[in-house]
Amino acid sequence: MDPGTILVTGGAGYIGSHVVLQLRSRGERVVVLDNLSMGFRQAVLDCPLVVANVGDRAQVLAVMREHGVDTVMHFAANTVVPESVADPLKYYGNNTCATRNLLKCCTEAGVRQFVFSSTAAVYGIPKEPFAEETTPTAPINPYGTSKLMSEWMLRDVSAATGMRHVALRYFNVAGSDSQGRIGQSTPKATLLIKVACEAVVGKRKEIAIFGTDYATPDGTGVRDYIHVEDLAAAHLNALDYIRAHGESIVLNCGYGHGYSVREVLASVERAAGKRLPVKEQPRRAGDPPTLVARAERIRAVLGWRPRLDDLDAIVRTSLHWEERLQREPW
Ligand code: UD1
């Protein structure tokens, strides 16, 4: 029997749109559901798009039935950590409650395969620099908590109904489509590589280094930066895994090694061929010194083989995209 359609929520957003591109290029049937609050209509290219909220049960159910959906990939979420601290109910509403409604629709429409976009933020500030899937979860902000609660709902729904899911805990995602079709367009970005690229193209005055006195090799924070195309590929591997009746599982998605803020900024300077205006600042609240994935499990279970594990390659594609946005804003 032919596989059914994949419903991609948040498919017009940064990560979702890269996954949609890869799904479509291998001939999968896809329908995107996005309310366009953060996403962009043009990011889905020619993929069918339904403009709606994930929390709108009547509409979600209608889309599932009309398109013969058998798999959901759920990216739609708010993702800005400081905003989640200031407005937690927005995050519990749009992330946790909306996921609950989506799961309810899945049970009613007989959707039995689910890939969930989770986050390393569920670990909070782990005692060890490396986070394993078995590291205790202890989110320190409502964003991380809202995602962890969704993981728990998925676990329980899968156990009760026989649905199978893969929850991918992303580390620091960056980069953009190598062919330059789509990229990270999120306004008011706070993530390091995006902000540094904005600074080097002149969209910002300077880039701050938050903390230079950490117990790390050069005193700045260390993170596991992963190229969005490798991350997207992990979702296709996850799809193949659940289609082959793999058991529900939670997997870290990172490369398993990290770079410091200074190393990232040096890479941006190399890519741009010019110096960045840098300002050293005190530590940012809630930042762990080092957060790097233990990422053996995803390779072993999904057979995931990253192809772009190279900071300069990540940064180059981010910068190309930023330069394009300067020329033609989305
Ligand atoms: C952030 C989220 C995290 C989420 C992840 C992916 C926070 C506190 N954390 O991770 O929960 O899972 O995105 O969405 O928002 N830095 C600077 N200057 C900047 C920006 C960042 O020095 O202008 C430093 C940070 O201190 C950190 C590193 O760069 O050491 C990476 O920061 P960032 O890109 O914001 O991601 P995380 O905070 O690691």
C-alpha cells in the first residue's frame, strides 16, 4: 500500500520548511499547516499549504481526512526562550495545549506515526557538559517545559493507542538550504550564528559575547551547532524508522562536539572576509557553560549520517541567506 500523506505543522517556518523541501524532493506527499505567525508563505515553495492554527481541531481534522494523512511532523511552536519567561501562558497554549489538540485529532483520524520537534532545552543546565537521552530532564524556562510536557503526552498517547513516535531533541540549529532557496528569516533573532551574520552584513551595529569567564578553553560558551539540512535529513530517517515499525523513541540530534562563541565569530569573519564589531558582555542568565549532545543513539537507531558537520559550511550558508535577505527582504 502507498504511504499516506505527511502533515507538516509549522512547515513554513525555519526548520519545518527545510524538512518539507527534502520530503518533496524524494517524492513524498506533503501538506503544510501553518498559521504564518512566524512562518513565510514563500518558504513552502509549491507545496500545498493550509493557513490555520494547530489548535483548531475542526480544521486540523478536516485536513487529515481530506488528504489521507497517516503521519504528522509537528514543528509549529513558539521558540524564543526570553519571551517564554515573560509570557509563559503563550508557550503553554501554543506549544503544549496545541500539541494536545493535535494529538486528539491524530487519535480521531487514525494517524499512527508522529515525528516531534523537541529541544535540548529540556535538559536545562545539566551537571555534565554532554547531555545524553538518559540525562535527567530539568528545563529552566517555560519554552523547555512546554516541549517536555509535549514529549510526555506523546509517550502516553503512544502507549495507550499504539501510535509510534520519534521525538528529536535539537541542539543548536543553524545554516540554510545549500541551494539558497530558503533560510532562517525569523525577525528579532537571538541565536548566535543568525545574529552574528546580521552584524556582519550591517543589519546590527555589533555582536555581543555573553560571558568570557566560563570554565571553557577560551572562556566563552560552547554549543553543538548542527546544520539545518542534516537536521532535516534526520526527520526523513525518523520517518523511515517509524514506517518500518520502529518503537517510539526520544533522540538527541547534534553532532556530539562543540564550538565556542569565539570560534563561531571567527568563522563568520572568515566567511565574510571582514572583522565583526564585537562587544564583550557579562554572562546571559540561564546559559550553561557547555551543552553538547551525546549523539550515538540517533546514528545507531536511525542510521543518521550527517554530511555537513563543518562549522564553516554552516556559517557560509547562514551568511549567504542573510546577504540575500539584505538584498530582497522576505
Ligand atoms: C537557545 C535556547 C535554547 C534552545 C536553543 C535552540 C536560550 C537561553 N536558549 O540555545 O533553549 O534550545 O536556542 O532553539 O535562549 N551568545 C552570544 N551572543 C549572542 C547570542 C548568543 O555570546 O548575541 C552565546 C550564548 O551565550 C551561548 C551561545 O552563544 O553561549 C549560543 O547561544 P544561542 O544561539 O542563543 O543558543 P542557546 O542559548 O545555546
